Amino acid sequence: MSTEDSPRPDVLVVGGGIGGLSTALALTRQGLRVRLYEQAAEFGEVGAGLQLAPNCTRVLDDHGLLDQAVALGVLPERMVMKDALDAEELTHLDLEDLERRYGSPYLVIHRSDLHGIFLRACRRAGVDLIDDARCTAYENTADGARITLADGTTDEAEVVIAADGLHSVARPLLVADEPVNSAYVSYRGTVSFDQVRAHAVHEKDVVVYVGPRCHFVQYPLRGGEMFNQVAVFESPKALAGEEDWGTPDELDRAFEGTCAQIRQGLPLMWRDRRWRMYDRDPITNWVTGRIALLGDAAHPPLQYMAQGAVMAIEDGWVLAEHVRAGRPRRTGHSSGVDWAAALAAYEAVRAEHCRRVVLAAREWGGLWHLDGIGRLRRNALLRSRDPYDYGFTDWVYGPTALTPDRLPDLYPALSLDSVRVPLP
């Protein structure tokens, strides 16, 4: 659709990933006219599996999309943590009991399938979707905000949502910072389940093998027809400051000495692509005038809590809930939304929640990758855990807070120093 032939939108969303699409859908469902710009030549998503915890599937249900997601994904029975060296089970979560506790399921789904669900929902809802349009600049105007595209054209709306990822063009309007390099790299691979059936893999569980400076994740996808694997490790080349880091030879060396399930899975990884793992230090200010950051533009996390896409989906839902709470009435060309109030409320609650997740993800990454006496203490602590103790999940899997006073207490502090283990 040509922007010249359509009415001025109330909202511009920049970024056609899962966060941008889910936000466009959430705002459209509140009666707003939304136009979304995606820089790629066509809408699509790359990658492999995603884990969607109850705080996300609850939002999918509210959008009327949960049944579609369940049909395309898998509802695993357990989340299991094992030691990567000897494959000993350390602890687990009963995901059926987890659903009873939080009222929504734990779902695993292919990233492209979830993206497609949101894309089709946006089309049905009437979101104006524009591809092959790269945003190069943002600015506030007297009555809203404006973006400039690479071809020199501009577009304006009452508000602009920058869902433009880790290297957001809008973020420098708020903070002068750079992505933080963790020196870890991720390899992925999705194969037919028949290719791994003989490897003694878990057919109905999410399994995480935690090891010295590495971990390995496995779970089924697409109704059990496919199998997703993720290999993550610290790169010596990155630590040494070399440009060409995270290479396949480092992948193989990182997992030397690990258990049979990992060694059998490694040859099935995609070796022609890799994802270097960055996050950013948390910031508390996401809004400037009528321009707001969302998703990875605001809070890119490391992947250890599997909350990156989830937080972006929650962001859009929370913003839409604050739009709804104001009960706007359209008047002429105006949506009637009190954007100052809605954006302030969005920023007040989401910045603090996402700060906690970003920092917790860093902490969990450190815990997963311990070696020596630290590994032994971690394993002893996890073995002693009651599988039905939800002290470490209530703060993130429970209902999504709409106001700061509804944010739950953080998980209890971990202390490995007090764990007594026999020395090797």
C-alpha cells in the first residue's frame, strides 16, 4: 500500500521482527491506525527455536493466538538441567505443574512460525505493512514524531515505536552506549527428529546441558517432527581480541570432553552461520518526546533466561494496555490517546522489569558456565533444589506487571560459597 493513498497513521512502528509485529497488533487491537516499516526486502525471520514461558503465552492467549502457536509448536513436559560433562540430571521443572501454577503453558516453537503467526494477524487486523524500507533517522515534531528512510522519504505519526533491534538507530537519542560483547557465540541447528532418534535424546523435554564455559540446549519442534539444538561457548579468539572469532574449530574444541549426547549433536549444527552474543547495559530512560524504544532496542539480553522475544512481546502488550486504560476517543485526525501518560507508564514499569531480566541473564550465564570447584558447588546446589520450588520463576513467569508497585520481588540470592562439596 502506498503511504500517499492511506490516512496518516496514529503510530509508526520501525522493525518487522517479532517485537515490532506483536506491538503493531496490540496497538491496532486498541483501535489505532498503525504503519510498520521493515528494512528487509520481505517480511521473514531467521533462526531456529524459541522458548515461550507462561508470561508470553498469556499474552498470546489475550491476542487470540495461543491455539495457533500450540498447533505449530510443542508443549514440553519438563525442563531438565544436566551436567554437560557426565550428563547427570541436576534439577528439573515439571512444566505441566508450571502451567497449573501460572495459568498458561510453557511452549517451544520455531521462530519463523511465531513470526508468521504475528504477521498474518497484523494483516488481518489491517496494519499497514511496508517492507524494503530502512529507517535512518528519528526526530520529534510539534505534534508527534517523524522518521526518515534511506531513500530520503519521511513519514510522521503521533508516536514512533523503535523496535529496530540491538543496533537501534533511535537508541543514541537517549544514551551514548555500545553493545557489550560477552565473548560467547551461539551455533544452532534444526533437523528432522529422525536424525537424532538414536541419540538417546529427550522427545518431550527441554534439556539444557551446562558445562565449563559452554552449554548445549535440545528440544523438539513442530509437533515433534523436528529437533532444535543450540551450542553456546566462550571464544578464546574473542578474549584475545581477534576479529575472526567463534569459528567452527573453536566450537569443536569447546565441547571436547562433554557427554555423548552433545558430541552426537555437534555434527548436526549449522556451521556456515553463527550468532555472536551481545547485550547492553540496562537503561531506565526509553522515551524521548514521542519516540519510544521497544524490545532489543531498549533491553537486548543474553539468552540464558530465554526471555528476549518474550520481553518484546510483553512490551507491546503493556503499552497497548496503557493506551486502553486511557479510553481514548478519536477526534478528527487525532487518536485521542494521552501519549505522554501512556509512554510514561510504559517506561516506568518495563524499564525496571527488563533491567532485572538483563542482569539476571548475565548472572545465570555465569552460573551455567562454572568450572572446577564452582561447578561442583553449583551441581550440589541444583541437586538439592525441590523441583516444585518456584522461587526462581515467580518473578518472571507470573502476571505481567502494568505498574511498578505490581512488580514482584526478585528471586532469592544465590550463594555458592556456603555449599560444601568434597574436593576432587
